[in-house]
Amino acid sequence: MAEMVTYLPISSPFIRFAGRYVDDAFGVAAGYNFFIFEAMLVPFEITACNVIIHYWSNVVPAGGIIAIVIVMYG
């Protein structure tokens, strides 16, 4: 991958290289796969923050932690 990016420096190379060197449909599938992965990462991190904070203390309610993390993402 490093050699390919050095040869052809573009943004989001693994998606564009999949479309350029394999097939356009494969590039679209890689793009959708990356979007779904990133979209699922946000709720996972919100849940992980909630679990970690509630492991140490139950002072802050779950809704407060969720709101704080969402605001930090915004």
C-alpha cells in the first residue's frame, strides 16, 4: 500500500485503489463497508464509555454520559 500511495497519492486510497485496480463495484463495496464500520463505531464507543465510567462509579447517570459523549462527537 505504501508503494501504491507513493506512486499515486490520492485521498482515501484503499477505497479508490479497490475501484481502480480491481473493479468499480469492489470500490463501491469497500466504500459502503468503510461507512458502515465508521457508523457502528460511534454507538460502540458511547457504550464503552458508559461501561467504563459505571465500572468505577455510579454517580453520573447513563443518560448524562451518553449526552456528554454525543456532544463531544459533535
